[in-house]
Amino acid sequence: MTRKIRLGAFLPGGGQHIASWRHPDQPADGATSFAFHRRLAETAERGLFDAYFLADGLAVGFGGAREGGNARVAGFEPVTLFSALAPLTQHLGFIATSSTTYEEPYTTARKFASLDLISGGRAGWNVVTTTGDATAQNFNRDTQLPHADRYRRAHEHVDVVRKLWDSFEDDAFLRDKETGVFFDPEKLHDADHKGAHFSVKGPLNVPRSAQGHPVIVQAGQSEDGRDFAGAHAEVIFTAHQNVETAREFYADVKARARAHGRNPDHVLIMPGVSPFVGRTEDEAREKYDRLTGLILEEDGIGLLNGLTGGTLDLKGHDLDGPLPPAPPTEGMKSRQELIRRIADENGFTIRQLYRWVASARGHFTVIGSATQIADTLQEWFETGAADGFNILPPWLPTALDDFVDLVIPELQRRGLFRTAYEGRTLRENLGLPYPENRYSAARAASRAAE
């Protein structure tokens, strides 16, 4: 089977660009409008996207410090939203974010297993460790856990969730009305987990879905994040400004997956891309300039502070001067490093920097015609930089419509993207294998050895 580009749609209802809510096309209440999210899901499915992806935060942020800016100061909890959207679609996957730092494994396992059943096997879990003291203060702490501690907890958290997802074997439920046997108790298993961070007996009270269990997604790219990705992730959302660093990341994470005994082909790397699409490059540039011109100065400053881990104080600094050093953070270390690199490599002033990252907060912004954007995606895909992309339309719904109506047909003409969904589950459409239940696998191995 010919390798195809995989596409996720990153679609916060409040818009992606920090000033998107001010655009005439963007509903100002989009973040809390279910009707608008339904429209976005329907458009993404019309475009044959693999999944609708949503990030999530557990605290309010002002002045652009929260992803997406002030239009996302309040919004839906993503698993709840996706449980409502799933029955209104047939093929689109739903990847929701949930925190290993502030949530117990049993709760995570239960809600994602439920979404997976409701959607017929189209759920994905975006694993995050969650940064920021403001979030910590909503969960009985004064400050966030150190970066390394968060990742140690995350490794164990994912391990427990996977054990719980295997509580019932695939054929455990007989539901035989004649005999009165509802399920086979020998095919129900406790997790019996005792570790450094969690003690969980189990079993989970939700069965497996049509795709076995939700797809594991992850977005960290620090050293700890890369190792976590190699050990656990099936889809990786990553941020790069050029194809060279994307290739390095791609090769590194695939090698780490191989070192963990995994098939690197089953680890899909999907960099974020924020496209301004026009019928000509000039038209695309006009769209970019129009949206960029709507950025409020205080929002730009807040955005940079958020992206550099909350340690950068820009008060009193000349916005047309260089970005000052930011003290180390226990927050998003890789994003802090990326923002610094963008500023240094481009010689950006503070103002130029926040204008550039306003579209996608460090992800790659591409401006051009459908042909030019398809050229870029093709280069990354064919030269070992990506298995696909998470598309971050700068404002909604128009920029999503532009990509679906102009770029996707161009990718299809080149034979790079599907013309119909391959399957019904998210795993089938992503080309990922069905995860065999560990207890069924052990029983089969025991029989084979006899």
C-alpha cells in the first residue's frame, strides 16, 4: 500500500491565532458554541482528516498566555465535547487532551474508553504533563511539579491506563440470554498495580472498543519528552520551523522507539503547520497581514511570556529591541528553547517575534498558494521529516475551508492523500495495528508453547 500523508485538524473553537477572534469571519463566542464545533467537525470530515485534535488547559490565562489568546479563556472540556460530536460524524477521529499530573489513571482510562465506545473506536488520548503554577494552584499545590518528576509520573500513569484498558479481553462478553451468562469472569483481569506514584487494583468497568483501545498521542519534544514518545506514543505532535530540525527529530524518535522494542512505522510523527492559503501567494500574504495587524500589544507580550514558561518579564523592554534572556523554567522547556531559537535565527525584535508566533506558537507557519503549500508538505513528507501533519488553521472557519477546498485536492492530485477513508476506526485510518489484549496474548503464547 502506498504511503499517504496523515492529517490532524487542530481546531479550537476560539481560533488558533492570538487575534483570530477579532477577524470578521471568526465567531467571537466560538470556544463555547457547540454548533460551531459541530460545523468544524463536519468540515474536517468532508476534508477526510484523520482526527479532530484539541489541546486543553486546567487554568485560566490572560493576555495571550493561554494557547489561542483571550478568545479561549473559557471553553469546553474536550472529552465531553467529543462525546457529543462523535455521533454526528462517521469516520473522523477525536483526540482529546488529558493530564497525567492532575488526573488519576482510573479516571483517565474510564473516560477515554467511554469515548472510544461512543465513537465506535475513533478516540485518541493526547498525553500531557501540564505546566504552570496557576494550574498547580487549582489542584492542591502552590507550584508545578519539576519537569523530570512530571515525566516520571507520566510514564507510570500511561502504564496503568493501558493495564486498565486490558481489563476485559475482547471476547469476554457473551451476553447469552438463554444460559444467563453475561460475561466470562476468567476474561476479566485486575490491574494489581503498585508503583512509585499509583496503587490501582482495577479492573476497569468499561470494555474494549472496536479499535482495542484509544490511540496514544503525545506532544513533548524535550529530552524527557522524546524518550516518553519513543516508549509510549503512537502519534507525536511536534513543533519545527524548518525541515532540517524536523528530520533530526524524526530520526531520533524513530530510533528511540526501535530501542524500546517497538516498530518505528507504528510511531507517526506529525509536525504542526499553520497555513495561510490563497489562490495566489499575494492573496495569502494579504490574509496573513490582515490577521497579524489585529494583534494587541499586551496580548503579544502575554503570549511570549506564556511560551517561555512564565519566567520572562518584558515590562520596560523596548518591543523593537531584542528578546532578553528568559530564566530556566520547570514548564515547557522545549517550547522555551524553540522560541529563543526562532528569535535568534531570524534576528527578530520582541514585536516581530510575537507577530510571527501568534499564528501557531512555535509551529511552522506557511504562507502561499495551494500549490506552494502542497510543495512544502510533500518535501517534509518525502524527505524523512514527517508522516503527516497537524493542521492549525489560523482562524476559523475560513482558513479550514481554504485548506479543505484548495490544498487537499492538490495533495490528492499528487497521490499523497486519501480520496476516501480506509476504515471506520481511527487506528484503521492511521494505519496503526490493533493492540492485542495482553492476557489474550499470554494465553495464546502459553498454548503455542505446549
